[in-house]
Amino acid sequence: MTTPQPAASALSPAPAAAANAAGDQNQAATTLGARALQFLQDHPTSAYTVRDLNTQLSITTASGGLHAALVRLADAGYLLRDSTVNPQTFAAHPSPPADPPQFGAANRAPTSSGLPRRTAAAGSVVKRPNGRDYHTRMLAGGRDVDVLRNLRQHDIPVLLYGPPGTGKTSMLEAAFGDDLYTVNGDADTVVGDFVGDYIANGDGTYSFVDGPLVLAMETGGVLFVDDATIIPPQVMPVIYPVMDGRGVITIKSQNRQVTAKPGFYVVAAHNPFVHGAVLSPALASRFSIQVEVPTDYHLARRLGVPAPIVAVAKAMADNDACTWAPQMRELTDYARVNDALGRTVAVNNLVSVCPEDDRPELIRLLADKIPGVAADPLAVGGTRKKATP
């Protein structure tokens, strides 16, 4: 791997300084940890093995101390550790804790790296209601799910935004579990999709069935409005009374008032790039926190997505001429198909899910990153539509 030379750093004492600390293993580990962290933060787009870092930092002593320091930095949320490759690699975390690491903090028990232990770091796993794992990410100095729960406790509505497939829904499911009541918005969404409507019974009569908004209010749950900005603007005001502190809505067809119980909370998500999306000032003003949710490429690597596929996804995301790029959903799907059916099928499936206008660029990148693999859409019967760069 071709790697850049390390930049000078105030956190990077000369190798002689560490040598002069002979006999003080904690001080040596602290020095290694500070130097490695600074180097990785200076080179945020690359991942390095312990041997790479030994070379870059001109470390001549045994690598055990450096490895211990890197592991603790990763556990504390400052680095990303990829244990799916051998040898494992370390990279700077794109969203590290706001506070600098407290090397050798006196008021907390230090580890072998000189870092205090953290009990909840990004990268931990939370179960979603469907039983699938959600791997937490850093947000505002903590785990994303913990930050969302804290916002709920303080009744601060949050709006998540980003392309489809980046993990917005899974993050909310992991944070709120079975408390989540969802409205899947589209251009045909009506008020009844929020509050409920009359449903025909088998005997020709009708019964009113409460919608997600009413259920969330009456149980103190969380209302999740997905794709909120493509819902017709005249529909969204149905949630404004409960977001403005009144906590009450009226269902006119039943002459019924519903009052929100403690714990009721509203979250929403939207894709600002989809055609027809409108984030009106009235809607935007009711979400005090607005958080971008991009694809976490380092997390994708930790979840087993091969580096060449991640590189292809990043290249397409950075290409203004492309209207599509593989996001977290497509990347993790690639890893699952790769495990089940092999690399060639996984590559071909990635081509299949790509919009046709962007396929030539995807195929060109795949040919560059994975030479020798035929990149054609999947098809039944052994015949495929030939895709060319």
C-alpha cells in the first residue's frame, strides 16, 4: 500500500523521548497512542495496519504497545478498527468524540494505552425490532441511539435527512424499538393515514381504526414520519398541534379529542434529493434538530464489505455526473450476496440495482477495482443484457 509520510505534530514527540521513558510502560503507550492518533487524523482517508504505522512513525520497539494503544483509541471512539481483514487495520473516525482523549487521566483508571475506559462507544450493536443488528455510529459525542433517546426525554423533535439506504430508519428502530409508530409518506398520503379511518367489517358495517399518530399519542410512543417532504403540504399540519406544545388533536369524524401521554415524541426523515421533496418553512421550524445521515464507509468495511466495493461507492458518490451511488443498504446487501453466492454474482447484482443511466460508470469503476470480473446485470436463463462501459 502506498502511504503518505506523516506530518509533524505537536502530539508527536521524538522517538528519543519514548526511549528515555524506559521502565514506564504507561507513558510509552501514551506517547504511541498520541502519535498514532495524530497521524491517522492527518490522513483520514486511509486505513493502516500496525506494521504500516510502525514504519510511518519510525517506531523501532516491539509493536505490542502500539497495538494496545490503537485498540483503546478505537474502543473510545477516536479510531475505526477493522477486524474483518488480516492483518486488521485502523483509521481515523470521521466523527470522533468532541473532547480530546484524556491520555493518562488521573481521575479514571487508565488502560495500557493511557486512555480512560469508555463503556459506550460507537460500533456497539443494538437489536432492532425485526431481530437484525444495528451498529451504532457517533453523533454529538455519543452513540447515535443514546443521543436520540436523550432528545426524546427533552422533547426536542429531530429530522434526519440523506439519500435512501443510509440507515435513517434502522437508526430510529434501534433507538426506540417497539415504541415506534410509522407513517410511510408519499404523494398520496392523506390525513387519515395519520389519525386513522373507517374500515369495512365483514357484515357491511364500518369501524374506526386508529392511525399511527393516535396510537403513538395514546401510548406515549414515538411517531416516525418517513419521507415527510413528499407528503402533500396540506396534510402535514395534522401533527403541528402536538408538536407546538398543545398536545391535543381533534378527530372531526368522531368528534373526539386525543391527548398525548408523557413520552410522546415526533421524529421524521426525508431525502432532500428526491424529485418533489419540499421542506417547507412551517415543517422545518418544528424540528429543532436536523441531522444528516450519510453512508458510513468505515462502518461498511467493518461489516465485511470489501475495500474495492467501498472505493467504487465513494467514487460514484463524489462524481457529480452520477445520480446514484451504492449506499449502506446496497453495500451490506453486496456483502450478504457475496457470502451466499460468491463475488461474481454479488458484482452482477450491484449492476442490476444500479439505474441504467449510471451503469456505464459503475461498470468502469468495477473493472478498474476488480479486474477480470464480468460486470453484467443478473438475468434468468443464462442470457444477459450486455452492459458496456
